[in-house]
Amino acid sequence: MMSGGNSNWNSGYGGAGNTTKYNSYGNNNNSNSNNGNNYRSNTNSYSPQPQQQGGFSNSQHVAGFADSPSTQKKFTNQSLRPVSIKHLLRAKVETEGNPPSLDGEELGLVKIIGRVSKASVNSTSLKYVVSDGPYNIECSKFVGADNVDGNDYNTFSEGTYVKIIGTAKMYKNAVTLSNIFVFPVPEFDEITYHNLECVYIHLLLTRGDPMTVSNMTADQSNAYNSTAYAAGGSTPGGGAINSKNHPYSHLPRVQGQIMLTLSKSADPVPRDTIFAALRGVANDADIGEALQSLENEGHLYDNGDSTYQITA
């Protein structure tokens, strides 16, 4: 057992539990073999089952509470998405009043795993600061007066690894998790599995489902690659980023799109032009990161005035 905290653990909702009752839904390889497809079809495949701690069900209720009409409109994505803390902190609000988005998808419920670096509790709330290396996120839950009970506040100690499920929100330009449910992490294998889930879902959303593409005929594949969704939009001068004949097809999709954009111009290309060409392919943070990676790896260089050229 690696949780290292009090043997009576708190789910963040009320009522102490016992680690022997904990039923992990994150490290069952058989039940999660089609997680990516289930996430895309919005079936809540990652959701805890009703018998698990925290009272959560895979219905359309958010964090165990009934949806109001306004909530149903605001949170259209009810899938539970695994995400690393580092990646989650890149989420942005695309439209005022909407939930934060990541990889072009609105975030509703998310699942993180990390180390408790700070825990606090009072009569009205539970709060944790959870860390994943140098990256931290604040997680909180308000507790009603009717839930006040000594057993409700057996919080996890600092240094304990926990799995947290909560609703992603933007507060003072920072991503936070609210209405949280907290579970112990019984073994390190679950951390590894969670990290693989995060990578898989990120690639699924940014590059598409590889099984779908591989099962297409040549004509279907050409038609698919010509769409903005699969190829990240049309490229200057024609051609799709997923084309087998593309000279940069070995690179990640966003990096390949940048290189293709630069290859169509004999003159240095301004940074703003690159971002404009890739708008709809990825958000600004991902474009900037891809541009920096290409420069670090020597594929292109900055002329010093925020214009870029491919390295000869």
C-alpha cells in the first residue's frame, strides 16, 4: 500500500472509507481496452461505477449533483478525461462563460493523479494542492453543515499519492478542480497506467484515431486527409499533413504543419503568419511549443525578428 496516509481515508464527499473497499477503475486493462473510442463517443467510460466510493455514478450528473438547465448547457462534455497536471494547466477558455478547453475539447470532469503537497480543512471546505513534479493545481470541495462529522476530515497527509476526480474550472486565470472526489493510489502501477491514458487521449484528440485511418481504402484515406479535422486544415500550396508523400510526415502533426507552411515560402515567414495558418489545427500554446521544439532540434531558425526559415 503506497498511500501512506491515515488508514481511514476521505473521499472528499463525506464519510470515511476504508482502503479495502476501494475498487480501482483505472488499472483494469480489460475493461479499459476501448477507452479512447469510448471517450470520443462520450460514454463516460472512465466514470467510477455506482458501487465505488464517493457516490459517483455514470449518469449525466456532474460530481454527484443533479444538473440544472444552465449546467446542462454549460458542460456539454460529460466524459471523464484523464490528464496530467502539466497538460491540464495549459487549458484555456476559448469563449467567455464556457468551460476551459484542452486539445480543442471542452473539459468537464477530469481525473488527475499526484502527490499531496498541502492539505487544509475547515468547517466548510476541503482543499488540497496536488503536485506532479514541478506542476501544482488547487483542488477543493465545499462541505455543507449537515455533513460536519469528525470522520469527514480524515484528510490525506502531505506526501501521499492520490487520485482526484473533479470539475475543471478557470479561476483568476488559473485552472482549478472543484467538487472533488479523492481516492488513495494503492500501487505505483496505477500511476503508470494513468500516464499512458493521458498520452493516448492527447494523441487521439490531436492526431486522430490511428485504427480509423489504417482501415480506410486509399480513396477514403485521401478524402479523410483532405478534411480540416483529420489533416488540421488545408496547407498552403495544397496537400494534406497526413499525406504519405508529405516530406514532414515523420514529424508530429503540428510540427509537420509548421514545416510545410515554411517550405511554401522562399522568404522568412513571420510568427503571426504561422499562427494564423495553424489556427484551427491547434491552440496557440501548442503551436508555440511545436515551434520551439523545431527550433531546439535544428529544423528551423529564428532570424531575430520573429521570422522563421527552414534550416538549409
